[in-house]
Amino acid sequence: MERAAPTGFDESFVGWGLEDQEFAYRLAGHGARWAYSRAASGAHLHHDRTMTAERSPAGRPTSAAS
């Protein structure tokens, strides 16, 4: 039985972090190939890293490294 191709981030992650690496891992498992480009760029937007019970999808606080 074939597994379905990944369609996006795993929404069961609680808090923030590593969901992009996990998504890339699943894509690679389905044969995705990666290429380096000097023309590519990226930016990290500042965000509040405080996770409270009210902001957590699971309804509980999570710890986050600063």
C-alpha cells in the first residue's frame, strides 16, 4: 500500500519549532530532491516565543528556548 504524499505541515506539533524540518524529512521520504541556489534568500520574522495555555493549540503551556 502506497503512502500519500505529504501535503503540508503536521498540525499536531505543539508550540513552535522543527515542523519545517519534519516536513522536509517526509518530502525526502517521498523522493523530493534538494538543490542549492546562491540566488535563494530567506528571512526570519521576529515573533513572541512565549507560549501560554491560551495560545497553545493543545490548551497547555509549552517551554521554548530563547
